[in-house]
Amino acid sequence: QVQLVESGGGLVQAGESLRLSCAASGSIFSINVMGWYRQAPGKEREFVAHKTNGGNTKYADSVKGRFTISRDNAKNTLYLQMNNLKPEDTAVYYCNLLNPISRINYWGQGTQVTVSS
């Protein structure tokens, strides 16, 4: 089993920054993909960004140039630096870990990010 615990959410004004963290623990396969998803009220959960243990990175078009994903493999921790936040970034942000061999997905409990205009 894998446990994911997010932190760092909060209430900010448009244009400000936040940094989310996700600490992973448990039986973590060495080859994995860790990422961030978000879900706004009344909308489906959507992809934000992910980073493989090898360093390959992918971003949603809506966050390119504003968000940066990083990870510390030694600490099994994932980060999301969010700059120039917009009201449309308001959502619950979820950490995800995918084991590409077993295809099992793990999710954190989510952290709320609210951006006021």
C-alpha cells in the first residue's frame, strides 16, 4: 500500500504563489509517475502535471509557464510550485502516484487551493 499526504493549500489573491507538497510512504515501486490533478466545484477531475522518477515532465496547457513540478526521489516527495495564480485555478488539488507496471493508481486526500480576484 502507498499513502500520499498533501499539504500547502490555502487562500491567496490572484497573482500570488503557493507551493504544494505531497509526501509518499509505504510500498513505493522504484519506477513510478507522480503527479497533480485538480477538481473544481461541479467539474471533473483534471490533469495538472506529472513527473516520472526518471525526470520526464508533462503539464496541462492551462498551467504551462506558471506551474513547476518537481520531486525529491530520496524523500519520496512531490512538489508543485504555482505562480501567478488565477481564480480559475481554484480547486481541490490531489496528489497521484501511478505504478506503471501494475497500473495501480494511488490518491491523496486533497488540499484546497482558493484564488480570489
